[in-house]
Amino acid sequence: MQAKIFNTGLVDTAEHHDELRKSVERLVSRYGRKYFQDVIARNEQPKELWEELGAAGFLGAHIPESYGGSGGGLAELYIIIEETAAQGCPMLSLVISSICAPIIEHYGSEAMKEEWLTGMADGSKRIAFAITEPDAGSNTHNIKTTARRDGDGWILQGAKYWTSAIDESDAVMVVARDADLSTSDRSSLSLFIVPTNTTGVSWQPIEAAVKAADKQFMSFYDDVKLPYEAIVGEPGKGLKQVFVGLNPERVAAAAINNGIARFALEKGTRYACDRSVWNHQPIGAHQGVAHPLAEAYVGVQAARLMAMRAADLFDRGEDAAEAANMAKFCAAESSLKALDQAIQVHGGNGLALEYGLADLWFIARLHKTAPVSREMILNHIAQHSLGLPKSY
């Protein structure tokens, strides 16, 4: 695929997005749900699919052409993530890319952009993201992992929780408390890109119910020595920098769930059309089957519209926080409803792995809790959208 497919200035956006969606569908459908299940069962990575996505320009959809990307925005990345999941291949690594690439683009040095954005664009390099800690989830100011100046560089010390895919990554972007700028009352944060082969970096797996190719880890940083150039942007400005990646992360998480929901509804409706009992009409002709599927469809379509609205606001440079949070909230809720109903329509078959539904449950359920919980989203809406008093 040529990178210019992402340049929408001379092409109607709807046509451009439709062409992009069909291109991703053609590519990923050649792999499909069974391929993805088999990769996970073998405890491997979807290497072939990842490489094809990179060669087609899809992994760099949101990265500028000057750094090997396709020159699109979050709207294009959203479509790619959703369509990949809709073909039965939900890829959490695409969500991580939605965080790290914008942060590097906005705040990274030129050398950092040349090295990492270019590698991320073609899929040859991957970056994990480490922010969550056992005692610091949504409350980022409680971060204990600390960076302190040491001569011409830095010393990084601490541990992170739920660091996705660090075992497959070339580097990890670490959010740390800046020891020189923080006070007892408030932490100042700084961001660092840390190659995963750096002395002192290690990790151990977290046994989780999520059936995904990207595994979860506790990661450790034991007196990790870094050159000064490892910092992203300015010291102490990490919280502001992180938020450049967090709204895209919410939209990307919504894309995963909306894609899963589409996959589930397609499977559910097909089964409802094909399945007949007692030599009567298909079960989908009964309102008890049809109406729950139809209601789930309405919820999913609403979630998709909200997600694209959030992506559009972000790409225009406008405040996308409200829309991104609502998109993630709606997608998590509606996808679980759609998936549950598709499983129910299948009866006992819904729990059989060959139908490809039951093992999607915890991936969909994940995004009701992460990357930000539904409760924190409601706190945000209550405070910033409705003007209610702050509750925490």
C-alpha cells in the first residue's frame, strides 16, 4: 500500500476511510481468528501478521511521512485497530503504539524520532510503556520509580506493574518520579526511553486470564544507568507529556473493543440465521433472540461513532479528553453486551473455542478496568463535563 492513501487533503474522508478499512480487512482476513488462537495457544507472537501490517504501512498510520510513517492521524489508526480486531485478531500492541508514538513525535529529540518513530512505522522496532505501579494506578503522582541525575546521565530505580509486551519490545518508555525536581508534597515526573537490554532491566510474567499474544509483566529497574539523551522532552514535564498519549490510548482501546463487538455480532447473527430447532424457522426469527442482538448492535454503533468523534477532535488539535473517555467507556460496556449475547445465541457452542468467542471475553473485559477504570472516567465526566465537586 502506498503511504499517500492516508493523505486526505484531496480525497473525501469517507471514501478514504472506507478504502482503508477494506484494505485492512483484506489483509487481516487472510489470517483470521483461528490463526490468532493458534498463535496464542503456542505462546508465540503473530509475527507474520505484524510484518505484513508494517509492510503495508498500517503500523505507521499515525506517524509522519518524514519518519517513515503514512502521514495519517488517530482516525486512521483507529480504523486499522478496529478492523484488525473485527477479523478476530485483537492486537494490544497497537494500543501501546498509540501512546508512545505521539509522545515521541511531540517531545522526543530529533535523534529519538529518527530511531524510534522510523522503526515503529515499519514494525521493526517496538516500545513498551511502563507507568502503572502496585501502589500507583490512576493516581500517577504516587509513582515510586525514581530517576536521579548522576553525572552526565541518570540512574533509574523502581518497579512497574502490568507492563505489556516488554518481552517482545526493543525499549520501554518509563514514567518516573524526578528526584531532583520533586517535593514531599508533589512529584514531578520525567519520561525515559530505556532499551530492554540495558543492565538492570528485568521482568517477570504476571499470570493473567487474558488470552492475548501480548503478555503482561512486572518490570524492574535496578540502578539502571542511562545517558542524559534517554529523557523524552524536558525534565519534570512528564505528566503533561504523558497526556499527549493517553487520549489516543483511550481511543485505541475503544477500537479493540468495537472490533471485538463487530466480530461477535457477525458470528452471533450468522449462527442465528443458520441454526434451526425442531425443524422450525431459524432461531433468529424469534424476537427473544433477535431483539437482544439488535439492541447490542445499537450500542456498538453508538460507541463507534463516539470513538471516531474523539479521533477527529484529536487530529484537529482540539480538546479530545471528554470524547476519548466517553468512547472508551461506551466501547467497553457495549462490547461486553454484544459478546455475551453472541455467546448466548450459540448455546453450549458459545463456550467452545472453535467458535472463537469465549476466549475473547477477558480481552473485552480488560478495557472496563484499563487503561483507565470506568469509575475514573465517570469521575472525569462528573467533574469536567457536569461541573460537580471533585470527589477525590
